[in-house]
Amino acid sequence: MTTLAAVSANFTRDLEQNYALISSLAAEARDRNVDFLVLPEAAIGGYLSSLGNHGDTVKTTQRSLPPAIRLDGPEIARVQSIVGDLVVAIGFCELADDGETRYNAAAVLDGGTVYGSYRKVHQPLGEGMSYSAGARYDVFDTPVGRVGLQICYDKAFPEAARVMALQGAQIIASLSAWPAARTATAENLQEDRWTYRFNLFDMARALDNQVFWVASNQSGTFGSLRYVGNAKVVDPGGNVLATTLLGSGMAVAEVDVDATFRTMRAGMFHLRDRRPDVYTALTEWQELVS
């Protein structure tokens, strides 16, 4: 059996506050026998304070930008020292080797190993003003199985999860800083249209690809953004096994990965039953509009 956990929590620019929160969450995860803990997008240093036409930019609001860190830097090492033998997915702002380019990134790691990292491919609402875009999806062998990583807006694109499923992903960690709608926001954020989309994407992507889907999210507020929480664990049938709803917390579910795959994929196996020969219009259409 494998215990999966998704976190909804508020992370800010205060790195010491972030480390203290990660330490508290790791301790809770150990108490609950968690094997794989998924922390939110931008858990080291917080996310952007605004999006859209007034989004953060290096030129205009550098003080509000997340700290840019290297994958082999002291910040990641600090997280590793905190989590020990717990396998964790965590989001941060990655500084490239050129010392200038920034990526919205995530890594899967434990105290001794960084198993892999990912740079966010799909950028919404002016995020490209602050980050460069990644260009690939990979799947990483870890002690909890083959894990794929994606960040926030990626979940709106079926191709992103499908690429990782075809690479043998058993678990996809979807890390977010997903806010409520910027206009006509629902009084009850659980009923907000952006909350609805967040939850629908999580269930659909799990079912599309018949994988375990572990979705974390920021909670509370930061700058002009109000986050919708709703961290969750979804099984390959699209069933939500555990969720935090709007609040901060940890959604935890114990699963039997191999047995669930055998059951869910015994009849209808979506990856096996694909017809790539009739999907050529996907790339042809892209060539036409680019």
C-alpha cells in the first residue's frame, strides 16, 4: 500500500516561514504514514502577487518576485534536510545556469536524492512576464513509483498529462497556485467558477489517463490573489478519495497502486485503446495557426 497526500497551504516570500511550514507538514505526514507528499506550486518563496495585464515583471516590481533559486542550491538542500526519507514534490522559482532566466519549476525529491525536476510549460494571464516557459514533460522513477510533474495551468491541457501517462507515469503530481475568478467572484469560493474548473480538470485528467492524480494548491491570499485550496487525491477512475476543500490542510489517501491499475484497466484501458493514426490533425492544426 502507498499513502498519498496533497497539501493546501499558504506560502509567502518569507523563506523561514516556508521552511517552518514544510517542517510542520512533513511531521504531520510522518504521523499519518504518508509515502508521497505533494506541496503547492511556489512553496519556496511564494507565487506572484498579481496576474494579467498588471502582472509582476522583473523591470517594474522586482521586489515582489519570488526568490530565484538553483536546483542544487542551499534552499533545496534545506528542504531535503527537513523531509528526510519522505518523498516530496515541491514548487519553486528556478534560476537557470545563465544566472538570469527564471522558470516556474517543481522537483520531486527526498533527503538524499533529487529524482527529477520540471519547468512549467503552459503560462496563463501574463505569467510569461515573470517566467520563461519550459519545453518538455518527463517521468521520474522514485521510491513511490513513476511520478510525473505538472504545474497549475498545465492541467487544462489534456496533452500534458497524456505525454506523461504514455511514459509510464503511475502518479501525476499537479502543483498549483490556483486562484478564484478575478471578476464576478462567487461569495462562497467553493462555488466559484474557477474552483469548479480546478476540480473538474483534476478528475478528468485522472480518468483520461487512468492514473493517480495528486493535486496540491495554495490557500488563503497573497497580493491580489485569493486561492481556492481544494487539494485532493484522485484515483484512476476519477473518484476523489480525499480533499481539503477551501481550507488549509492535507488530503490523505491510502491506495494500492498495482491492484487499482489492474482493476481500472482490465476492461477499458484508455492508453491501449488510443488511435494515434487519426490524431494527426492535432499537429497539422498547430502548424496552421503558428
